[in-house]
Amino acid sequence: GFGWKRYHTLDEIYAWLEYLGKQYPGQVRVVDGGRTYQGRPIKGVVLNFGRQTNGTERSTVFIEGGIHAREWISPATVTYIVNQFLTSEQPEVRRLAESYEWHIFPSFNPDGYVNTHNRVSAARFFIFYTHISRTNVNDVFFNSQNRLWRKTLSVNGFCRGADANRNWGYKWMSGGASNNPCSDTFAGRKAFSEIETRSMAEYIDTVGKKLYAYISFHSYSQLLLFPYGHTKAHLDNYDESLSIGKKTIAALAKRYGTKYVTGNVAETIYVASGGSMDWVKAKYRVPVVFTYELRDTGDYGFLLPANQIIPNAEEVLDSLLAMFKEARVTI
Ligand code: 0X9
Ligand code: ZN
């Protein structure tokens, strides 16, 4: 079976999504949300347990994982949530699952994720040095294949990839982003230069007006962030977001004592512009918008051991129950 005792490859995740579509034909629809630079689909699932949605009611929730390739705990957490929504018999989980239509994408950056599962081998370097003209220079010189890859894989001169969380078209390149294609926070040649962000933005546009919540999963640092990243100003429903954030991290801490910090991006970590959640918040005024920075605080960092997938995901699900409960009374 699939399971959450180890991290999965993209192929395994996609095969599992397809399996869910067959296993739960009435509740699960597998969707191709977009395309990648290398031509992979960006697959997601739409979960609906019979809730009727119309064009104006905010009854849809969007969940995004894996926009940064190396943050493996993100897709693992997102698939865990999908599984709980389909199989849990806990009344609070059932109620949450059945209250919304869910559009859930475990990996917004499939090329990058695949890249983190490949290793640069000695043989590859040898082949490069002996057949220099036939090998992609970018692949070998610029460290494009490794476990700590973050960006997309588009070719930009001598370097590869843009930071897919700096490439969205709201306040693009207005702080905390780089115009150097070799930087890990390269914002791209222009807003939406990356086909991944462009095609997922188009998908989000189809549900934008119906969105009640948008949740993005990253790692690491144990933070629950909300918009915006380009300014420390308290914009939109800052006060509501802060109070929901506090209740959410309190619920998260209950099970295992894991401590999170909540606040807007710019005040809590650093200025960062062009992120997906900021674009969604600004364009559709979505009331509940959060980015999780999952476990841990740096002991293992991006290389979080697989035996933490389940405890991490359990406490996150606890926190989501609180988030949606609190949002209902606050907003
Ligand atoms: O820098 C980022 O993109 C995120 N942190 S990470 O260490 N996972 O790279 C924070 C994203 C904050 N969200 C926005 N800037 N909208
Ligand atoms: Zn990230």
C-alpha cells in the first residue's frame, strides 16, 4: 500500500491519486491542474462528499503542497490529509471534509521534486567530461540534481530554475526575491514566467470567487504564516488572521507539544514577494489564507526523518480542525 512510513516519489503519489479516483468515484475526481517545464502534469484531486457549491458561495478550499522541491514533508502531509478526509471516522474530521469542496495538489513543482530524488553520480560526471558537447552543461555545472533542489527546472542562461514561490503576479520582485538566475530565490524573468505558476494560477482562477480558504505547505521552521510577504503592514483581515492563527497553533501543540509561531510573513520571517498565497489573497480576497512551515526547527531541516511524517501530519490535522472552527466564528 501507499502509507506514510516513508517519503514517496512523484510517480507513487500520482499512482495513488489515480487509485483514489477509481476507489472513490463518487467523491474523488483526479484533475490535471497544470503542466511543468519538462512536460509533466500537475495532478490534484477534487474531493466532494455531496456538498452543492454555486458560483458565489465561498465553500471551496484549495490546498497546495510541494512548491519547493526539497520540502518533502509538504507533499507527505498533504497526501495524509487527503487520506484522512476519505477514511477517517472521527466525527470532527468527517464534518470538516464534508463541509467544503477541496481542491488538493500535493506537488506544485513536480520537476523539482523528481530532481530531488535523483543523485548526481560519479558516472554522470565522467560522461560529462568525456562527452562534453552531448551533455547538458546546466545539469552538471550548476548542481541541478540534488536532494536540496528548491526551484523549478526551467533553463535560464547558465543556471536552472526559478523560485516558484517568488514568481506569482502580485507585487512581483518587490523585495526578498532575486533577479539572478543562479539564486535560490530567483523570481523568474517576469511574473508567471514559469509554466507551473502560470497554469496553476489559471486553474485557481476557475475556483477563485468560491474560495473560502487557501492553505500552502512548506518546511521548515514551525510557523503559521499569513499574508503579506512584501510588506509588514497589517493588510486585509490581519486581526482575524492573527486570532485564527493563534487558535490554530494552540491546537497543533496539544498532541505532542510542538510549538509554532504565527504572524504575517514579512514580520515573522522576512520580506518575500511573489508568493502564491499573497496572489490568491489579493486577487480573490480569500478570508482564510495560511502558509504552514512544518517541522522541524533545524535539527534535520529539509531532511526530516520519515518517522516524523505521521506525528507531524496528525498535529497538522488537529490544527486544521481548529482553524476552520475558529474561522467560522471569527469571519
Ligand atoms: O520563502 C518562502 O518562500 C517560504 N519559506 S521557505 O523556507 N519554505 O522557502 C515562506 C513563504 C511565505 N509566503 C509568501 N511570501 N507569500
Ligand atoms: Zn518553502
